Amino acid sequence: MNAFSINPENPPANGGSIAGDRRSDRRYDLALELRWKLIRRRRVLDTGTGTTLDLSSGGVLFESERHLPAGGNIELSISWPVLLHNVSPLQLVITGRVVRATGRRAAIRVVQHEFRTARVSPDNRSATVVAGRGFGLH
């Protein structure tokens, strides 16, 4: 399965809103790796990993390795499938609230989002530098 797959066979009904569905943002079926941090009063309570199931500008549905409490504040760092300038890995960082949690699945309402350049591990750093030389980067 392609990590950046959109399901064209399941478009939103009624021009973007599904009857009985209160969501107004178009959702995209994307399976992307993520790291999460459960936060309360600026302190990290718990961390873990997971995979997105779908996302929109207003929310994210993802699966984690364990149950998350509804109502908690959360930060997601999602590995984005596109490189900045074809060189630097990106992360989509989302802060929000867990609005629903069932089993290992959690739905997040997005409060804020931004793209950041991802840290490169020492093993991959030399490959990034070599690739970047062709673009005038050193």
C-alpha cells in the first residue's frame, strides 16, 4: 500500500459533507507513521507511536499501540511523505484534543498545525548531505 494513498472511490457525498456527519472538512485516507505526546499543563504525561487512518484540516483519526483517554490534549508528529526541496524530510506537527477514543483508535480535533523539518538520524545524515550537494547545499 502506498503511504500517500487517497481513496478516490470513496468521495464525500453532498459536495464534501456526508448526511448525518457534522464534519465539514474533506478527509483523506492516509496511512502515515506518527509519534504522539499526551500533554497536561505543559508536561508530557505519556508518549507513543501510531499510524494515521485518515486526516483533514480539522481532525485526525489514528491507531495507536494502546488506548488514549478522551479529553486529553495531544501533540502528533506525523512523518510527511514529501521532502522539502527534494532533500529534507518533513513532519506535520499537530496539537489538539482527543475527542473520541475506542480501543486503540483515537480521533483528534486539530487546534493548531505546522510543518517542520524533521530531524535526520546520524545514519541518514551523510546520505542527505550527499543528496543536497546537487542542489547547492553543503
